[in-house]
Amino acid sequence: MKEPVLEVKNLTTRFHLIDHTVTAVNNVSFTLHENEILGIIGESGSGKSVTSHSILRLIEEPGTIDKESRILFRGRDIMQMSEREMREIRGSRISMIFQEPSASFNPLFSIGSQIGESLRIHMGTDRKSAEKEAARLMELVHIPNADRKASDYPFQMSGGMLQRSMTAMALACTPDILIADEPTTALDVTTQAQILGLIKEKQETSGMSVIFITHDLALVEDFCHRIMIMYAGRIMEIGNASDIIHRPRHPYTADLLRAILRPGMLKGKDSLFSIPGKVPSPGEIIRGCAYADRCSRCTGKCRNQEPELTGNVRCWNA
């Protein structure tokens, strides 16, 4: 196994509200190795995006990251770095495709100039060369007429175009780690495949490591090396992609797989499976297993005692 480029240890992120505290990420630990794609899967509210924002220390008040948390990037603890050091890492060494690209671009500047800005800041590229490279990157993510589109402002682009532009910006400096938070949400199926293919190609040719965040297990089967399943801020299961997909141990993983719509499955009498119940509300006090109320294997022990993450799975009845 290659050396880890990122080690997350006991990460706990909380949001302190007026009358209660929400623990969005609860004691999460994992590693990301060189040239690896790690998929983080879970429903909305499972803590996926907060985990990624915590890695880059983008948690703002009233959010805090517990002092016991450790985020080691190539052996250096991100939690101990100054804000100046973090600015040097964000966008160059660790880059991110954000879930809402429309909120990530400045409406006062053209898309090309904003993509080129990261090249000027982190790579020392002159303005003319940066603008030329920005257009090339936009063409790489399949934006038609990229030379002309580079001069467009964010409001002139569709959600899908902004999503692709965000991908171009994230890849501009060839980062060590790319965090892709739902990078294909606003894209059609064909463009999804193109963007995933581009990320895979960059990962293979440059040695870049990728954290790929999604709620769709169907996307990651042939894309990720390992998969981490999250629920209510906790890791429920983690392992090789093939093991998670074909031999799931946690009931939540199995239910997510059952909920995938596959060709031909609705032609007979079978109806589309839906996981019963809902994700626990933020701040809800959970006594036992967080998935107990929705689980078909639930026992009394599950409701009264939370299982530890043992053997890469958090379940009394795995």
C-alpha cells in the first residue's frame, strides 16, 4: 500500500446554535493514499460535505472543529497551520469542486479571469498566459467555444457550465488532492461520464489523489478504489469498492444498493425500493445506533448501545 497523502484522525465538527449543539461530523478517521480515489457516500445530512470543508478548514462560526481532531497532509497537521499557510495549500496542493458553483464564482469577474487567478497566485503565471491556459482548461471540461466563453460572466452561464468551469478551476494547478463534492449533480449523463473520465485520467497521469463525494452509489462502482459510507456524521462502513458494492456488511450500505434504479427492474411486479424513515434531525440525541429506526436487522442492543467501528463496519449484526 502506498504512503498516505492525507490522514484524518478523530475529526469532530460541531455547530453551536442558540439552544443546542449539532455534531455534524462525529469522530471520523480515515486515510487517503497516493494516487487513490476514495468515495464518500451517504444521504443528505450524513456529514459528507462538512467533512470535506473541515479538511480545508473552511468551517466558519458558529462551527468549530474539536481540538483533538488531527488532519495530516503529507505528515503536517493542517489544524496547526496558520491561515497564511492554509491559503498557500487551498487551490494548489488541495483543491475542491464545490457543490454550489454559482456561489463560488465572483459575479464581477469573467470566468476565465477567475480560473486564471489561481494560476497567477499559486504558479506565478503571467496574466496573458493564465488567460490562455484558462481557455484550454475550459475546453478540456467540454465547454464549447471555450475561447469566447472564457470572457463570459457567471450569470451568462448555465448551472452545468458553471459546474464544468469549477472543475477546470480545481484542476488548474494539478493539486496533490482533489476533493470533488457532488461534481456531476447539474450535468447530463453524457457530460457526467466525460467529467468523471477527465478526473480519472488526471488521477492516473499526475498521481493526484481524489476524494469523491456523492449520494449515488451507482456512480462509484467502477470509479473509486475504496468507498466510505457515512450516516448521521459517522462512518458506517469502509472498504474496497468491490467489497462494498458486491458484499456489503452494514444494513445501510445494503439498503443504498437496493435503492439504485437498474435497467429492467421495473418491468415486473417489483417496485422501486425506498429506505423507510428519514435521517436523524441535526442535533437529535441518539442513544444507540444512528440507523436503528430504519434498520431491518435492529435489535434491542442496537437501540441502547452504539456500536464501535470494528473490522471496517459499525454494526452489531454485520
